Amino acid sequence: MVKRFLYCILLLLTQAISYAQSMDKIINPKEVERIEKKLSSDDMRGRAVFTPDIDRAADFIAAEFKKAGLQPGTGSSYLQNFSLLRATITSVSGNMNGKPIDEKNLAVFSAKTELSFNQSSGYKGKYVHATDTLNTLLSRLQRTGDNYLLMVDTAHRVMFERLKRRGSSYTPKGNIVMLLANEEAGEYNIQVKQTVKEMPLKNVVGIVPGKSKKEEYVIFSGHYDHLGVKKANAAGDSIYNGANDDAAGTTAVIMLANYFVKQKNNERTLIFVAFTGEESGGYGSQYFSQQYNPDQVMAMFNIEMIGTESKWGTNSAFITGYEKTDMGKILEKNLDGTNFKFYPDPYPDQQLFYRSDNATLARQGVPAHTISTSKMDSEKFYHTVDDEIETLDMKNMAAIIRAIAISSTSIIAGKDTPSRVNTSDLR
């Protein structure tokens, strides 16, 4: 009996050592450096949106996804192409409940250059109360492809203005007009003219299909865009390489893709995505979020700026919005017995939960969090030309990526499901 017990212990230890060695073989500093070095090289010229530079980065990531063995995320392509719709209103006329329409209180989400409608035109009317979450509601209605007139309570003025400036990250199927007013729509007659410009963008998406829970998704993401080329500094450097922000996160996504493809043990479908346009408004995650039913997304691991030590040193990272779901506790449980530690975000005043691509899906209720090590109160290379690979710690990056893989184990296996985000609590 004692011999059998000792044999079982020895077998478990042997399996654990083998597992660790297998992980180290795939996720190691040398491979981290290879990918990071390419993404943050001067050849990529800072990966700014709407430039050939970011297209080169997208092609590199797509090639890495293919080499890893991921299935293409969009038909036969790893490139998820879409357009940023820039619409500028040129004229507004008409009335609402007997009062003239004020252009500054009107926002339009449409690919059409002219709109003319009234209460008999088939537009669905809806009043957005002060207690509603405007951006979440708008996102949901856009997915329907129907025409809507939204009367938006003035309590939403700040978000209304933000959405109006942002425009649409894809070509809408329907038309949505928002009017800022504290009243229901009665009789109205509205005419709008606008100029519309479509600006091409692309995410990079690869998939590992699940086994028993194929229709449940776990997302691993990072953004691959950065600030591009700007005015040169005193040393003559004009390229914002974005090594930490966020070539580091994109490197992690590629490394995790390589690892999980080889494990072949995910019950849930894994989606690996490198987002575009995070630095200019989160356009990539906005479009991506429209392609999936948020109820089927069980968790999102967004990875941002993991190239430097956290405030606690090596073998540690923090989770934004830790208190909004129990996902952090699940990750910590899976890390029991390791020397790695996840902490709640130590910079709540920085509002980091809302400043990366996790926010778009979180606003749909998805347990979506960003994992980071960035010391946001003292990160001296943040958004500077000095954010280069020489400032990063490859060994620590590899340890963080391995910790993310381990911490996700029970979630991708379908054994743990994080609680949903209460969207009414979000700003």
C-alpha cells in the first residue's frame, strides 16, 4: 500500500516536471525575444493605423498564427478586414415634437449620405433612460441591422458626445439616429446629409476549436497598433516602436497560441486576436465584439504592457477591474503552488479597466480583464520613442506568459466559468 502511494506521488511529480518542461520549451525567453524584436523593429515604423507599416505587422502576425497551427478566424483568412466609418454631418433640418432639430444634439450611425424619415418611415423608437447604459444599448441595436431613432436622456451627454466623435468601427447594416432630449419621440420629420469616408483596418484572428463546448469562447488578445512616426527627438529618433505598448501583449498572444495548439486539451473554443486601432479609439475590439454573441464569450484575457517588472517585482502582474468579476480569484486558484502572483490593479485612479480593449467586451457583460505589469505612475517610456526592446525583460515576459497559460487552465477546460460583469456599474 505504501509502495503504491509512493508510486502515485512519484508519477504525479514526474508529470508535473514534464508539463513544466514542455511549457518552458514552447514559452521561453529566446522565442519571446524573436517575436518581440520583429514587432517592435524600426522596419515596422511604429505600426500606425492606416499605414503600410501596420499592414506588414498584420501579415507577420497572420504568418505566426498559421505556423502555430491556428485555424483562420475569418473564412480562409486570418485577417479580419473592416472599415472605420468617418461620417461628417453637413446639414440637418426638420423638427421633433414641434421643435426644430439642433445639430449638436444629433448623432448618426449610417453609411448613407442622405437620410430622410418621419414617424411613418418604419424607424423603431426607443427612449434611453438615465439608468440605461447607452454604449451597450447602441452596440446591441447595431447588431440587429434595423433602423432606430433613440431619444437619449441628457444624463448621457458625455457618452453621447464620445460616441458621436468616435463614429462607427464598421459599415452599419441599418441606420441609427440618436437625439439628445428628455422626451419621447412623438411627431417628427428629420432630414440629414453627411459625407462618409471608409478607412480600411484589420484585426488578426486565429482559432483553436473546442471539443465538448465548441460554442463557448475564451479570448486571448492584445493590440498590435502603436503611434507610428512622429517628430524626431534630440537624438534624431522619430519612430515610436511600442515594444511594451503593445508588441509585448501581441507577443504573448502568439506564444499562447503556439502553446495551446500543442496541448490539444481545450474543451472551449480559444480565440486569439491581435487588435488594431486601440490607440485611436478601440476600433478593432469594437468591430470584433460585433462578430460574436457576448453570452457565448466565457472570458477574455487581454494582455497589455507586460515587458517591465510590476511594482512587486518579477513573477507578478495585476488584473484590471479585479473586483468586477470572480475571474481573478479563479486565476489565482490555478496558480496555487507556483511562485507567480496576480494582484488587483494598484492604479485605480488611472481607470485602466476602461483604457484597453477589454472594455468593449466588458460593456457587453463579458468577464473581460487586462493583465499588465506596467507601473503607470512611473512608466517613463510610455508613449515615447524610447519604448524599445532594450528596455524589456524577456525572461520575466516568458514567466508572465506561462503564468497566464496556467491560470487559464480550468476556464479553457470548461470547469470554471467566471461571473459576468454587471454592465449597469460601468461608466
